[in-house]
Amino acid sequence: MLKYPIQNVLKSSVPKSYTLLNKSSVNLIFQKCSKHQYNETFKYDNLFPKKNSELDKTRPLINMKNVLLDGTLKPFKGNFINVYSPIYYQGTEERALIGSYPDMTPEDSIKAIKAAKKAFNNGKGEWPSMSPYERINVMNKFLKGLEKNKIEIAKSIMWEISKSWDDSLKEVTRTIEYIKDTIKAVEDLYKNKNLRTVSGVNAFIKDSPIGVILCSSPFNYPFNETYTTLIPALIMGNTAVMKLPNYGVVCHYLTYQLFKDIFPAGVINIVTGDGRKTLKPIMETGLVDIFGFIGTSKAASTIIKYHPKPNALKLCLGLEANNVGVVLGDVDLKKAIPEVVSGCLSYNGQRCTALKVLLVHENIYEEFVKEFSEAVDKLTLGMPWEKSVKITPLPEENKPKYIEELIDDAIKYGGSICNKKKGGVIDRSIVSPIVIRDAKPCMRVVQEEQFGPITPIMKWSDISEVQEFVMNSNYGQQAAIFGENPDLIAKAVDCFVYNVGRVNINSQCQRGPDVLPFTGRKDSAQGTLSVTDALKVFSIPSVVAIKSKEAELFNKVSQKSKFLN
């Protein structure tokens, strides 16, 4: 490959009307030309495995031949979509094949929602009419099956979305713990009968299922995020249709047999394939009672409109975020930098809770940018099975191109890459993390949820600028504040709590512990997920009331009624 000096490239890019260009225009041309040094195919070739090597032989090959509908596992007779890992083979443009899944049709998806509706049967189905303790017994059996399969599930996650082995296993074990905590929360919820006497009325109040949930989850936590809506919905007596993500799909196939063997027919039905082909017809039936969705606000709004009675649709939405990390002038950099780097770039920044924009006080801006950039460049790039790896291949095929677009746009508006030695080097699915300094609100990298390894850093001088930025944002999931000044922290907190769902002090944004409410404001969420809050989201309080003077009759009815007993 021939290499041309950047000066020669620049000369060929300048038009004849060179004299009409001002200095900033020339600089812009130079910057745009410079960006091509970051796209270097095979730069990190040695990080990828060789085809047919011992490592390659460890990859899973999971062909999802069957579909789970109405309690049966039947061979799918339609088309299949191949699943490729973001992991390429050395010296090639070929990605590792790890399986396939059914490209289900609109007709298939309608069968799934009808099966779930039949299983619920207006609350008379086997699953919703079980007592909470009977459902807990079923869930405990399912839990044992998950424990046995957790290593294989984690392995498939690691290969399919290139999440580090430690984080892949952690995702599965965390999900198992979440189910255990949910079971305990249900036991506590129903421990005592909620019988109240008010103004001469005896009332029995009990949380009961709503109906059918359609849950759709993202690729970045394909197992955990699916189960944070599915499990509380199921244990409260609802039936379900699971729409699996197109990335992070094969890990679920290892649970199909468990669902079939342990749960009554039709309680869980699974749909795979293009969401545009499957979610729309499901919604159009009007049979969905609850929509549990984790994705973008644009997608959620579109899907909800397909429902013929959106007013009757209960929603639990975890949507995009653009979480802000605010660095005060008195911050302890030695303590803060590792936490901020982790907050920005854990799993390549592909987390809704990641810090997407950093706002740093002007007095410490230069020092912070330097130390942050150096720390980012020290992150280890590699394959997800490597112990020390921090940055891994990106699952979304178009993400590297999108990152390049964000860099171009940032440069256009006066930003620059601070970690020039490694920042933005792209080799197929690997993108070395980029730090953008002199970021401005007009830049796409600031406005959009990047969901990748790129961090813009803005400068502020007065806390009111920070408050205004947060208040004007379309998003309101979380924010983080790093510093020691109690007065400034208090001012930030008092503003942020009315604009985001959670404020973190000297720690990165995160979902856990799962017992804490996980929610958001504005375009970031609707509904609250925590172990206990989720039980309320996926149920409705049912009340049976009688005049107090007829308490004897009520007691007799209670002995006969499964709901009251």
C-alpha cells in the first residue's frame, strides 16, 4: 500500500480558488484529511484469532432450529438469519459464525401473542389463577435450570456481543440473583393479608396480574435486561411474548427447553427476527396489555402507536440516556479519573448508564483532559476472553462508521482528539477509544447517545452553566458529580433531582444495586424498575369490599375463594 505525505494529500484537496479560503477553512480541510489516519484495517490484526485455531474451536455454534410457541418446541420451517460474532479472523474480513435464528413472519408473531392471550384467559388460565406461592415454586425450578446452564449462556454472550468473559458471566449470575431477590420480594408482598376497615367497609386488597406482556430488550445486556421485565411480570401471574434482540439472541436458546418443561403451555412465547416485521403485527392485534421495552424513545413511540387502544396499554420503558459527569474544580483527580474512565468506557461505553458527556471546571480542565486521555490510552484492547481486556470489538456493524461521523462533526465545530496516539484507530470492529476536547452543545457527539467508545469533554466556569445544560437536555436518566465542595454539590443535586432519576456523588452512573429504583425523566424512561417496584409495575391492586356489618359473610366467602384465601 502506497503512503502519501499528508502535505501532498492536502495539496490535492485544495481547490483553485485557494486564495479565497480563509485560515479556518484551510485548517478544516487539513483536519478532515487527517481523520483518515484513524481508519487502519489490520492495525490490530494480531488481536483477532486465527481461523481454525484452538481458540476458534471453542466458539459456540447454536442453530436455533425450533420455535417456542404455545408450550411446544417445533422445528421452524421458514428462513433463518445467520449470527456472526463481531470477532474477525486474522488477515480477513470474515467474522466468526456462531449460529442462526428463525426469521419469523408477521403470521408467526401473531400466533405467539394469541397463545399468550389464551394462556391468560382473562385471569382464568392455569398460570394467573395459581397462588403466588405456587408460582414461586415454578420459578425456583426454573432458577435451578439456569444455574446449570449459566456457563454456556455466558459463553454465548461473550462470543455474540464480545462482552468480556468476566462481565458476561457477571450478567448471568446477576440475573440469577435478581430472580432470587424477586422471589423474596413476592414472599414479603403476600406475607400478610391486606385487610382494611375504613368508614364501615371491609376491604381486601391484593396485587393481581394485568394480562399479557410484550417485552423487547437490547443487545448490550441481552440476558439481564430481558429478565428484569420478564421475571417480575411472570411471577405476578402475567403471560408473555419475548421479542429477542437481533444481537445477543442465541444465549436465550439455552432456556427454551426450561421454559417448555417448567411453565404451563403458552405462558412464555418467543419471537425472533426483524422487529419491524414482528412487533407491529403483535401490537395491531390489540392483545398486548403491557409493553416492556428497552431501546430508543423513537422506536418506542412508533411501536406504541400501532396499538389500537394505546390508552389501555400499560408501559414500562427504559429508553436512551445521555448521562452527564460533572467534574468540580476541587476534584481529587487520583480518585476520580479511574471512576470516570470506567463510567465512560466500561463495555466500550455501550451502556445506557454510561457517562456520555463530561463537564469539567475551567480551573482543572487542562489537567483533567491530559490525565483522562492518558488513562484512556492505557486501556487494554483485545478479545473478550482475555483477562485484562477493557475494550473489545463492537457488535453493531455500522457503529465504527457512526463513530467516524461523530469525530468529523466534532472537528467541524472546533473539537479535536486529545489522545491522538491511539484515539479513533479503527480496525474492522475494534475502535480505540476517542476523547474529544473543546466539545460544544451543537456537536452530535454531545447531543446524541453515542453508545460507543467516544467521550466529549466540555468546559464550564459557573455551576449555573451545568444546571442549564442538564435542564435543557431531552434526557433524564442519571448524572454524576465528582468533587469535594459541599456547596456546589448541593446546588447541583438540588437542580439535578428534578431532571434525572438518580444523582451519583463521586461514583459513576449505574443501575445497581437492583433493590434501588431504576427510572428516569423526560425521554429516558417511563415506569420504575427495582426488585420491588417492578412487581407493582406489572400488577394492579384488586379490591374486594363488603360492609363491615356483613363481616361473617365475608369470612365464609374468603374460605371458598382462591383469590381471597
